[in-house]
Amino acid sequence: MRWISEHSRTTLLIGLALAGLLQLISGNLDVYYLNIGLMAAIHVALAVSLNLVNGYTGQFSLGHAGFMAVGAYTAASLTTILPEALPAIAGLKGFSLQLWFVFSTLVGGGAAALCGFLVGMPSLRLRGDYLAIVTLGFGEIIRVFIQSSDTLGGARGLSGLPPLTSPFTCVSLAVISIYICGNLVKSTYGLGYLATRDDEIAAESVGVNTTRCKVNAFVVGAFIAGMAGSLYGHLLQYINPSQFGFLKSIEIVVLVILGGMGSTLGVSIAAVVMTFGLEQMRNLNEWRMVIYALLIIVFMIVRPQGVMGTLGVERSRTKSKRKAA
Amino acid sequence: MDTFLQQLFNGLFLGAIYALIALGYTMVYGILRFINFAHGEVYMVGAYVAYFAASMLLPLFGAGWLAFLLLLIIAMLACALLGVGIEWTVYRPLRHRPRLTVLITAIGVSLFLQYGGQSWLGAAPRAFPTLLPKSTVSLGPVQATNLQIVVLVTTLVLMLALRFFVMKTKLGKAMRAVSHNVQAASLMGINNDRVISVTFAVGSALAAAAGVLYAINYPTINPLMGLMPGLKAFVAAVLGGIGNIPGAAVGGLVLGIVETFAGGSPLLSPYRDAIAFGLLVLLLLFKPGGLLGKATVEKV
């Protein structure tokens, strides 16, 4: 089974091949289910990237949707607002348009990564719960700024995004995120992330630069979230600031909690299952959020490591016992 | 100068509400070292309890001071029970778990109250009945409404009562001891569980008072009204130095004043909601202990 673990190159290739296959047969699939599938793939990328920060590095970010917003709005400015000024871009068609979209998505990811760096630098010196509030505040700041910017559509949102998100881009983003995050924490360098989570002081004392680990995890996570945001926007073809509010961040946090913090495979499965499951529960309306809340509470009391969580939680539990003694 | 004083007064009034909520955050943090995310929702529940109690009591007593005081007390008692209930059912089983687990659970409780409230009571805002007839009072150059003065006076009374409770009573002394060192306190025969329950009760009652005071001034309430004030009150608690009771009061007032001045300037007013968080980042960069907090050294 080793060759299908989340960090092997074979998995990456199989995943990309599947993405290509899905692209080829997508014309024959039911559009409704195809779109839910694409949303699931985007959620996989989001959950996996947040898991890098919350699960592997042991920080607690509540602002993931903020990074998504940065990515979505940056990419949308390149594909939707910029062509109005530059006819050369407006004339792009077919493959070159797809390339332009990929480029915009990467720029969106880059912008989100830059934000991740700017937020990360000061706030990652803070302890867990402060960090949660700062990242939450960051998400709110982003939202308020977009809301008061006329160029970006303000609170009305930005509509008319070209429908450029294809099955191939979505699934490959998901597969590549899994591959990157899976490999990162298995590398000698990435072990620093795990060490930072398990015992920050001990990690410092053996020479791990914990601040750098945290900031890097943040930047990589933000980069992927930014790209996912771009795909999300171009899938729905409409974005507005309230889509990227606190609740979206919570939604991603729930995926990570249910899947198991520190298990890339677990959170990917949780992302897919929850996206389809919630779609089935659509007629429950506002009770959906109540169910979300109960899931969080019950999981935290009964099984804090999630369905497929790793030993990290166990270890930190013994640590807290030691402190209490 | 007159506008300055007027804005300062408005800021004090907003700050008083933040301060009342912030006190609950800071007390719980001081003892259990975790952010009770659900605290903002207790504030919302306080306003709703007063709303429902008003619909029962107003026909009996009529609007006026008596009704206001009764509703205030009912809301505070109900929320004290709610706070203790939350602590009992949800936080107590998690007492010795990592702080992050408790934090996530607290977010869960907060979402549960918000959306449970929304599903149960409906998302539409409700009009809060008039308890005290509104009138304008001139205090020198400052124009105030009598309701704003009621808010300031009630806040002051509650803060003094809290000060008395924490500094002069036996239970308050126990509370200070537990926040200083949990193990040592229990070795001295203090019942930690009881102290923690009392802390939740007092903090939640203060939040409920803030909810009622808000409701008599801005007469609509809705199930999500606790989210933003809750977060900002937390910022206020950190601003004053978390765990420090006078700090929470100062932090709340400072935040209220800063926000009101920012709201009054045309340049900053669109970013009003972002200011609290910007302030938090700056503070954590330069003085992470808060305005009145002490710098702590982490022991290995």
C-alpha cells in the first residue's frame, strides 16, 4: 500500500491522470453532480492547506477564508477587471485564455501568500489562542477592505467572472496540494513543523527555528488557499465579501477537525464527504449550522483527534498532564 | 472642542458596553486560561431574555424604572445559569485537555447558540420595547440622552460591585487565589470547581447586563448580535491585559473611544469594524502583556 500514500509520486501521477480523465468525460456527466464534485475538490485543497497550519504545525488559524478572498479577488481582477482596460487580454481565447487563468490563479495564490507572510510575521510570535483571534481579525480586516472598495464591487460583489474553472484545474489543485503538504511534513525540513507542534520549547532547544517553521507553514497554506479561492470564484462566477467571512473559515476548520488534525488523507476524505453530505442537507437550511456546531462540540469531547487523526493530540495531552502535575 | 467632548462621551458609552462584556472574558481567562468564545452569545441571550420577560412583565408593571431593574436582574440571573450550565456540560469534561481543544469547543458552543437561536427564534431582528422614555439632557457642552446616562451609571455600579466582590469577600479572595495558582489554591482547601462556576456565573451576568443596556439604546435585537461585540470585547480584554479585571474596564473604554473617533472621521469610518483588530495587532507587537498587564516569563 506504500505507493498510494499521500506523498508518493505515483499517487500524484494517478491523480493528475484522473483529473485529465474527468476533464475528458465531463461533458457526459450530470452538471449538478459535476459542480458539487468540483466544489469538493476545492474544499480538499482548502482543508489540506489549513491542516498544514492547524494540524501539522499546531497553530490555530481562523482566517483561512481571508486568504481565499485575497486569491479570489486578485485573480478576478486579472481575468475580469483588467480585460476592460486591456483589449489584448480580452481577446484571449481557448488555450491561451486557460493559460492566462492559470497565471491569474498563481498570482492570486502569491498575493495570498504575501498576506500570509505579513500576518504571520508579527502574530506567529503569539501563543495559540491569541493567534486564533489575530487571524480571525485579519479575515475581518480583509472583508471590510473589500467591502469598502468600489473597484472590487464593494458589498455588492463582483459578478461576470468568466467560467474558467475546469474539472482538470480543480482536481489537479487538490491532488497537488495533497502531494505538497504530504511531502512537506515528511521531509527532514518539515519535521520541524511537527516538532513545533509537539513541544515548542524542546524544538527551539534542539535548534529548530520555530518562528520560521510557523511562518513558512502559514505562507504555503495561504498560497494554496489563495489558488483555491481563485478556482472557487471562477466556478461560481460571482464573488462577494460575505462569502469569505468568518463562517467560511469555520467551515474549513470543521473539515480539518472531523478529518483529523495532522492527517492529510483524513481531511481530504472529510472534505469530500462533507461537501456531498451538506449538499444533501440543503433543505435543512439554518439547522445545518446547528449540526456543524454540535459536530464540533461532540468531536472535541469524544474524539479530539478526528476520524483519522495522528498521535499529535495524544502527545500534547500527556504534555498537559505533565504540566498539571 | 465641543464635538471632541461629545465624541468622547459617545465613546465612553460604547466603551461601557464593551467593558462589561470584556470583564467576563478576562475573569474566565484569568482562571482557566482559555478564551470563552461563547461569551458574546451570552450577551445576546441576555438581550433576548429581557425581551421575552418584558413581554410578560410590561403588562403587569408598565414601563419605568421598576420594570428596567426587574428585567436587568432577570436577564442577569438567567444568563448566570446559562453560563454555569455551559461550563458544566461542555467545558468541565475538557478541563485537562489541551487549550486548543477547549478553544475549538468554545467556538462550537458559540456557533450553536448563534444558529440555534436563529433557527429557533428566527433571523429577523425584533424590536425591543421601550422601557424608559427617551429624553435629552445637556451636560455642559455635551448632549446626552438619559438612556446613555443610565448605561454609564449601571456600568459603574456593576463594576464597583464586582470590585467589592473580588477584593472584599471570601469567595472573591478564593477566585483571586485560583487565578494565581490552581494547585496551590486547592491545597489550601479551596473548592476549585465551585470557584470556576461562580466565575462563569458572574461573568455571564455582566454580559447579560451589557445585552440589556445595549437593547434599551438600540432597540432591535437579533440572534447574531453577539458576534462582533463579543470579538471586540475580547480585543478590549487583551488591550487592558487579559486576566486583569481593572484592565478589562480600561480596555473596553479605550476601545469604545478609539472606535467612536474613527467612526467620526470620514477617512477611517468605512474601516470602523477593522480598527479593533488593527489595534490588537499593534498592541501585541509592542506590548503583548496589555496596557495594565504584567510581562510574564514562561517557565520550562
